[in-house]
Amino acid sequence: MDFAQQEFVVYPRYGVGRVLGVSKKEFAGQTERCLGIQFEEQNLALFIPVHRLEDVRLRKIMSRKMTTEVMSAMKSRARFNTGNSHKERVKRYQEKFNTGDPVEMAEVARDLARLSKRQDLSMEEEGLCRESINLLAREIAISRSTDILKVRKDIEEVLYR
């Protein structure tokens, strides 16, 4: 997948970043072509070897059409089993989140937000829910060229209705 300089991208582990470009970096005595990405919210720049971009699930910002699918996923019926231990839920939701798929992330936010109405979430669950909401809000705001605070408010209204 090709990424243009200054293009927004999503790296599930770090969130939304902006492509700095491709440059050569030296690792353990070997020179690698790396894609530089600036994550402004964390004040962090990463250089990822080009051959590893797929492994880390780096992807382009979702399309406007996909933002509609993501919001629909958040509105749909939650799927969770309150009988599972929080450790099992965290593991399952972390796996879904780490896929980098926006719909999967929306399902994580939806399920955990709805579960929070029935019972207290663990710190890990709360963090994962918040991380999913924040990442999706930023990505949707960029895709729709709108204000992130408005998008976050819309998401929270859907999830906590």
C-alpha cells in the first residue's frame, strides 16, 4: 500500500498519524527504507520499515462511506456475555481492536459502553472503550472534515443512549 506525504493514516496501536515520508534508517547495522509517521497527540514520531507496514496493520483513514458503516455498528445491538470474566473480555476485545478494522473497533466501543450500564468495567475495559472512542472520533472527524468534539459527542450519544 502506498502512502503519500502528509496523508493521514491509522496505526491501531498509536492512533491517527500523518505521513512524514520515506527515508533510510539504520537498524542493527542494516539500512532499511522506513515510513515516518508523526502522531501529534502523543508528540511522537515513528519510523516503520516499509516491509513491516502490513504486519503493524497500518492503513489509510476510513472513507466517508465507511464512517456510516461504523456509526451503524455502534447503533446495532451489543454482543457480550456478562458471565465471562473481565480478563476473557479484555483479551477478546483487545484482539478485535488490534485488527485495525474500524467496524471491529466500533463493536468494541459499543459492547463495552453498553456493558458499563449493567456492571462496572475493569480499568482495562474502561481504557479500551475510551481508546476505541477516541481513535474512531478522530478518524471520523478527519474523514468527514468536521470537528472532533462534535463527532465524539455524536458517538457518545449513540453508545450511552
